[in-house]
Amino acid sequence: MSTTDATLTTPTGGPSLAQERRLVTSIPGPRSQELLDRKAAAVPAGVGHTVPISAVAAGGGVVVDADGNSLIDLGSGIAVTTVGNAHPRVVAAVQEQIAQFSHTCFMISPYESYVAVAEKLNELTPGDHDKRTALFNSGAEAVENAVKIARKFTGRPAVVAFDHGYHGRTNLTMALTAKSMPYKSGFGPFAPEVYRMPASYPFRDHLTGPEAAAKAISLIEKQIGADNLAAVLIEPIQGEGGFIVPADGFLPAIVDWCKANGVVFIADEVQSGFARTGSWFASEQFGIVPDLVTTAKGIAGGLPLAGVTGRAEIMDASHAGGLGGTYGGNPVACAAALATIEAYAEEDLAARAREIGEILTARLSAVDDPRIGEVRGRGAMIAAEFIDPATGAPAPELAGAVAKAAIAEGVIVLTCGTYGNVIRFLPPLSIGDELLGEGLDIVLAALAAA
């Protein structure tokens, strides 16, 4: 058992939970089923769920349900609880802040924690240029505001997004998102002046990075024109699209073109940020310095917070009152973020992410199964793409069956991908090696049996 495994058995959550997979009932158990029945009667059908449980505690590498089942967590609430659920630093910071005040609205009565988070993001995001940060509530809000800021700065209307990209569920971010079901279908019309370009997808396009970039740039110049383009927006590693890692040279070529043409380059690091890929931000691993970076998910240990960080001259382009929101940079969330950032740094969780990535990659790559088309990712953001071995076509039914079987055996895994044929691994960085290995055993057994 690794040093990150906890051994106490108190029921309060956090790392004190017993770090074990434990099935007391089938999933869902009777108490969880009771909540799911209430959910069906009270919550719209459009708000789905992946794991049919009623969660009552979580920490380390497990989630415990109302029936006493303890599930291995390989999802982190979609890369949110990266430092682990109920991290002691975060709990203490939240308790202290909530006892002082819960809200004033930063636009009305500013407070130090918002400024401190902004200072940290200015320090940690790529590049040593002068920066500013504005805080919001969600990744979609951050992306939407980044586009607003880029349009204001350039005076241009058009925005480029990419195939396989995911950026949110608001009207503008649905337009930016590539995949129709379940994110966009039936919800249009969408915001105008959004254009989609081919991304680098080495497993399927077989292009080098410079070749893929040249293809996208040619289309941008022909279909939009640089003089009309405010921003190019991309996830350095595409998340919902299937953890697609672009070919070497793709992102630098796009950044260079943007710089040469006065176009704002926005890196959406909502899922890939905050040590998830083995560095503070995935952009660092590709040698790029974005003009704007959007962050959320792993920023605040599970509390809702998001940010847009970027070059001072771009961020300062907006008039006073043009940016903000009632809850943006809530003081409790900011306190949680400061504690979370401390945990990343002091516990060297980027190194832990790299260790987890090595374990995941080695285990998955060693599987002799032609239905695994590719294992890819960085750090603790790893995915396996499933295919029909005869044709290479995506195999979404297989991915779904494996995930469903693993969940039934007490392992939380998530699917993703434009074609729905990818299983992604996003364990909290607080998970121990033994628990991680057991979770992988269950997933691979489900694959063998599928």
C-alpha cells in the first residue's frame, strides 16, 4: 500500500475513509434506489447520472454510498476533486471563511481572497508577462467571458473552435462545442460567428502536427480571414472529445499564426489544468504560452470557481462593469482555491499525477487486446479508445458495456469521446497505488468479459 493510502474507518469523509472497494449490496442498493426514485420525481430527466448511487461520503480514492458500498473513484467528479475529496486544508479554509462571511459580491465590496487567487493564477499560468485574472463560477462562464474579452480587445467578431472540442452548455459554449448529443441537440439556434476547424487527432488523421496545423490555418484564412477573427479557442488536450493529445508541433504552429495575425489564442484548461496532466497546466507540456487561459474544475477542491487569466493589455480592454457576476469569485470558493493550490504545491501533486499516469499507461498498454486502439493522455488524464479491430471503426457499445460492468463491481469510470468509444481515467491524486491497481483490475476484467 502506498503512503497515500489511508487506513482509518470514520464515516466523516475525506482521507479518513477506509481506502477499500466494498460491496455490501448490489448497485444500486435499496437506499440509493430510494434517492433515485425521488430524483426521478423531482429532477428533470435531462439531468442524468452515470453511477446509480446516493453518495454520502468521499475521500482519498473512494466514494461511499448510503447503503455502505465503497466504490473506487477513477473519475474525481469529472476532474474536480483532484486533490481528493474533503481535503483537510480545504475543509479548514472553508470552515474559517464561512464563519466570517459567505458573500458580499466582489463587485460591491471587494475582499482579499479574490485578489489572492488572482495573484496565484497570474503567477502559475504559463508565461512571465504582466497578467490579470477575473473570477467566475463555472468553466462555461470562463470560456464565454474569454470570448467576450477577446472580441472587445480585437474589435473582431469571429471565433474559431475545433472538432472534438467541448467548452460548455451555455448558448455560446454550446456553439463552441463540437458534439451534438447530448450537449447541443434540440437546443438551438446557437450564437453566430463561431467556426469549426479540424483538430489534430493523430490516431485518426495520421497527420504530423505541422501538417494538421497547416490544414486548419488554410481553412481559417479561406473561410474567415484573419482580419475578422477575434480568437482561436482550443483545449490543449481535448477532454470530452476523448483525451486527444495533439501531434507535436500542432499547437505551437497555431499559436505562432495567431501571434502573427493579431488573433487572441485561448487555451481552455478547464479539464487539463491544475496538476492533472503532470504539470500545473497542459500548455506547458507543448511549449506554448496562451494569451488567455480558462480554468475551473480542479481549482477549488470541489467548490464552484473558475477564472480567465491573460495578458494585461487584453484583460484590461473591457470597460468597468463589463466583467463580473453576482457570485463570481465567491469568498468561500476563493478560500478553498487558495488551500487547494497550497496542497498542489506542498504535496507535489504534479509529480503524483505523473506517477499515476505511468501506472495507468503501463497497465493499459500491456493488455493484448486489439479492441484497444490507442492508450493516450498525460499524467492522471489517461484514456483508452475502443475500436472494431477488423475495421478500426469506433466501438461505443464496447466502451459503454465496460464502464457499466465496472460500475456494477464498484469502480467509477467515465466514458467520453466524439464517438462515445473512449474510457477515461481521472483518479484523484490522493488515490493509493493499491486502490488504483485494483480499480484497473476490475476495468480490465470487464473488458475481457465484454
